Amino acid sequence: MQIATDATKNGKSHPKELSQTIIRQLEERGIDTEMAVKFGLGLIKGHGGSEKLALPFKINNQTSSWKVRSVASSNDGMFWIGKEDVRGKHFFNEDCLRDESLKDYPLIITEGELDCLTILPWYPKCVSVPNGANTKSIPIEDERSYSAFEYLNNAIDILKPVKEIIIATDGDRAGRVLLEDLALRLGKPRCRWVMYPFKKSDQSERCKDLNESFKEWGYNGIQNIIEKAKWYPISGVYTIDELPPLPEPEVYRAGMGGLDKHLGIRLGDFSVVTGIPSHGKSTFVNDLMCRMIINNDMKIAFASFEQPPQKDHKRNLTRWMMQRQDGGVNGLSTSQKTELTERTLREKIVFIVKEEDETADLDWLLEKMSACVIQHDVDIIVIDPYNEIDHKRDFRQTTTDYIGDSIKKIKRFATRYDVHVMVVAHPTKLSERADGTLPIPTLYSIEDSRHWYNKCDVGIVVHRISSESFSLIRVVKSRYHDILGTPGEVRCNFDKDTGRYNERFEVY
């Protein structure tokens, strides 16, 4: 059994002949051994003598690099060997696009090399992307787009004649993100998408990719998937089964007790927090963001116009982090907690700061926000407060129209970059009631516009009930009750020593 011998040695072992262990693993995945040998798959010894599969990436029948991974999982210590300038920059099996005998066949694009190898015996015009899927969509004009999809750019000339492309990415959220990104770049009019069958063992769960579909249903299952691939809709009216599946955003919870039943955070959404000044809305947002960092490994950007990052933010966030009570800090000394806190703040938080000579209008802010996403890969952006942005309203616009347009820009940004944008906004001055207390504000209380309630996905009110020494956290708007949670309120005690809002349990 021989493999291609033209790979470049680059400080790693040269791929060797397939072992019986790797052959057995491939056969368990439903991949034909004869085809694997003919294609030139090889073997690399990993750390501790573990055997990994070496996948040849060929250009004009010459192997330029090898992708090395385990057969079981692409996440188990994957690495490249071969020429550095071509690693991951070409489709796997790209030469099929140069084969004139296949010019009239549709092209199938998979998310992984093993999916491609699974169907090659019957569908030879099949390639795989070299670097899997991103968890977030990358806009075409984004500067990251070229490097992320360089394999498309390098194949642009041989892709042009292809009239029909079937995109068979994984059925999970990342796969659907890749489906949309590929169709957008390849041209939706020539793209089709696939739906995987339900598993034999569980008719409520679909297979996740071509390889799993083959293991469940064999060749007939694959044939059915390819033949029933649907054309990508361009515009107009269509039935529900003609719509490709959209990436379903994951819902994140903060771990705040009963509030979790009402408050869900999704990437791509727009939320609003309001409350009377000095009633704790910024403190609540700090608490919420710290919980998102610790519980969901998120990265946060703060555009704070009332809390200097070097003083207030650093002090408040440090206080919260130093009082963590979780498995990540149990048993640590004070100095170790300090070191962990400083590292967490450094790695997980970014600040948008206005320089003295800058005008911080919304366009300025959106530019800084895009830099936070592109350069720091943040998940949530907090604007606190919206009222302190330098507003430039066209004299022909009403304030309501101006705010409506501003919110549209923020929502469009959240959707485009797949981040959650949370805006803190002050209400207008409220009149005292007869007993001298202030009424609880609503989203409609925010200055100048009803759009805050109408256009947000989530709306939160923070209000301190001074007479009873507790704070009311009220979710007044949740666009999708069955997904994010139902509107409702939770009474909380604020612990100034830890910076946390803890659910208050009444004793009767």
C-alpha cells in the first residue's frame, strides 16, 4: 500500500503508509479503503505514538501540504505539514475542478474532508473546505474575509464555469453559518442546500453531516440527500420547505436564579436597559457582563461614557471578579486570585474610549465597535449610556425619526457581526408621586421615542425600592417568549462588597 511521495518535509515526520488501525477507523466511518489508498491518504505518528490521518492537499496532482488529524475528531490536535504558503488555502480534492471529464457534473462542497471522502466513489466532483466553519458569519467587506475564504479566491477561475453547486455543510449552527457565507460568495443563483435525514435510532434527531447519513442509510441515503437538494431562494415568495435553515442563535443565561427564566442573551440581538439615574442600572449591567464572562466564556466591549475605565470600571469589575465563588477560584490564594482577575480583565474586556479631540457620534461609535469585533472577537457590546453619545440630527428629522434610524443602524450592526448589543438609556425626568417616591419607569419613559420598546429584542428596567431596601429587576420586553424567556420581575438585594445582585427570597 503506497501513498504519494511528493509532500514537503517541514520539521514533521513524512506521511507513511496507512496502518491497519487507521484503515479500520476509516472503514468504521464508512470510507472505502481502496479509494483512500488510491487518493493517497497517509499516516503520521503523533505524541505518544498515536496514529493520525494525513490528508493530501493537491494542486495539479502534486501534494503541496498535508492536513493531519485523527479520524475520530478534527479537533483532536489537528496540524499541517508541507509548504507554509499553501496550507489551508485550497480546497481538499481541488483537482476535480480541473478534470474536463467532470465539467458537466454539479460540484458538491462539504465542511470536512471525511464527508468528501465518504461520497467520492459516487460523486467524484466533490471538494471540502480546508478550515471548517466559523461560529460567526463574516461579511464580505470585512477584512477577515479574504484570509478566511482564501481557498475560494485561489479557485475563482476554475469555479467560474461551474453551473450548479450543492453546499453540504454540517447541520449544526456553524454549518448553517458556513452555508450562508459560501452561497453569498459563490452566487446564490447557482447554489443548492441539503437537508439531512433523521437517524434510524432517533426519529426526532437529524444526522449532522454526509458521513453520519451514510453510516445510517448507506448509498441510498446519500443519493436521496443530493437529489433532493433545494435551490437557494433569491427573492420573492416561497413555501416554508424552500427556505434554507437559518443559523439558530444559542441562548445564554447569566446564572442569576429566577431572572434566568425571563432573561436570555443571544448573539445578533439588541437589548435596552433603563432606570432612574443612581438606581443601579450600570451596576446591574456590570454584574450581568461579569457573569456572562465567567459562565459562558464571553468577551465584552464597554463603550462607557460615564465610567472612566481606568477608575470606576476597573474598580467595579475587579471587585466582582475577586469575590467569585466557583470552581475556577476555589482553593486559590489572594495573590493567585489577583493574578487570575487581572488576566481575566485583560483577556475578556475591551473598552471604547473617546479621545479629547474626537466627536463621539453614532458613526464614530459603530466604527469602534467594528474594530472590537474584528480585532478582539467580542461577543457583547455595551453602550452606557446612549444619552451621552454626541448626536448629529439632520434638522429635517424629528427626534423620533432620528432615534428610530439610530436604532436601525445598531440592530443592523448586531445582525451583521453576530454580536449582542446592549444599550443603557436614561429615562426622561419623572415626576414624584404624592408620597414622594418616583414611579417605576418603562421603556416608553426613555427620552424622545417609543422606538426603544418597539425595536428591541429584550428590554430591562432596574429600579431601587428604597423603602424596602431591595432592587427590582424587571424584564418588560422579550421578543421570543419560548426562546428567550417570558417577561417578569425578580427582587434582588445588592451586595456592595461583591458587586452582585442576589435574588431576594421572602420569608413569610
